[in-house]
Amino acid sequence: MTIMLTDPPTRSRAELVTLDERFAVVARGDEYVERLYDGGRWLEGPVYVPAWRSLVFSDIPNDRMLRWDELSGAVSVFRQPAGYTNGNTLDAQGRLISCEQGNRRVTRTEADGSLTVLASHLDGLKLNSPNDVVVRRDGSIWFTDPPYGITSNYEGHAAEQEIATCNVYRLSADGELTVVADDFARPNGLAFSLDESQLYVVDTPARHIRRFEVKDGRLVGGEVFAPYQAGMFDGIRLDAGGRVWAATHEGVHCFDPDGTLIGKLLFPDIVSNLCFGGPKRNRLFITATTSVYSWLITTDGAAPPYDRG
């Protein structure tokens, strides 16, 4: 099935591919994908902020964060410079948590707009370049730390890697930073299962998503949940049914909780990340190279940290 991209009609059509009947249940939404913005250089880190009725996202090489207003459709600069911010999420209080690749730190945006640095060093050594981030119900913050922001000046500042490994970290509610996984080539997107008993983590150059058990603040296991042979994975999110939605080089892939690839939304651009938002969390927002798209569908996103029981 081919679904149309809306104005401006300068790109190819997006193609909806159903591989399993289970995908049809969640993909019965709009028969078109909206392009909300097309003026970035490499867009990433979308997060929907209900209090603002807005989508905040990163334009990494341009060192800025942008904000799309849901009511007016206007896009404005949210922050610039922005530390070459990549991934963003919200904590249990609805505050913005961001991975600043260029500044090699994780920060929180307070209600007055000021920034609080949450993590920047491990045992006196600078982090590589925090990439993506999620928050757990207990207030802990989990993030990945590949070196993309220090390998050149394109997405950050060229610098030496002080920590030899590319880790997954847990920052406890009281500020203790610990390594929970250190056997990744380049850890990237991550997302908790609905009950937070499992953590899915992308290893981009390894071309797969791994799934860990979360026990007492530690990660156990780490078997491959889903391999990918035609490109690479990037950001991931879960919907209310526990399905894993993944950004890939060819578009968005949707996996059943059992690991079956059940459907795809193919784009003309490389897709970097995605999130669910809107008043009912049934609008899928997608960052893809220079553009932001949205697709209204028939499943809701998993409950965010501020709305979990």
C-alpha cells in the first residue's frame, strides 16, 4: 500500500508494507503521512511535550533544538546553541532531559529554562557523547554513550575518547552514575518494556536490537531481539501493545513483542528517530534526515514516565 506525503510534494511517496496481519490492526490510521517541517540538516531526538502541545526535536549539525507547535503548525528555535543535542525525553515531572553530544553531558531543562547538569563524567573521565535517553518509574535515567559527537566537528567537537568503552549508563535518582552494559560497539536508541522489567537497546553498527532483563538496577542477559540486514537501527519506542517501533535506514519497522517484524513504513529519507505524541498518544512523529513527519494511527504510544501507575 502506498500512502501519500502531504505538501510540499517534493519527495517520493511513503510505502506501507504489511508483513503480518498483526500489523493491520495498528496501521489503520490516516492514508497519508504529513510532513511537518523540512529545513534541518540531520534531525533527531523527537519528544512530545503535552504541557506545551509541542514537539521538541534536535537539529544536530546546526547545533539547535527546534519546537513544532501543534496548534499553529509553526516551527521555532527552542535553543541555540544547544550543545549539539541528540536524544530527548521527559522525566516523571514532565521536565526535558537531553543528551548533549557536543558538551558530553546529560542535562535537565528546569521550569524557568535553566539547565541542570545531571551527568558529565565517570570516575573523573569525560563521557564520550551521550546519545539517547529514557527515564524509569523509579526516577533513574538510562542513556547510551557512543562517540559520535567527538569523532569530528560535524555533530559536536572533535576530541579524544577518554572512556575506552561505549557504555549504557544508569543514573540513579540520587545522582549515582553506574555502567550497566559495556559490550556494545555503538549503543544507540533504547526503550523500556511496558512493565519496565526489560530494556531494549540498539547496537547500530552491529545491526541489531538487544533485550536485557532489568534486575535491581542492573542489566542481565542481552540476547538479540531483532536483527537487521538492510541497513542500521537508530531510535526505538514502544506502543501500548508492547510492540517495538524502530527507526532504520529505509524507514520505520514495527516488531511484535515476540520479535517478529510485522510491518514497515518506507521513507525516501533515512529515518533517525521517532516518538508517540498528541493528546491521545496515537500520533507517530518521525525525524528523517532533513524532515519531520507525522502519522495518525490506530495504536497509542506506551505511557510516558509522568503517566505511569
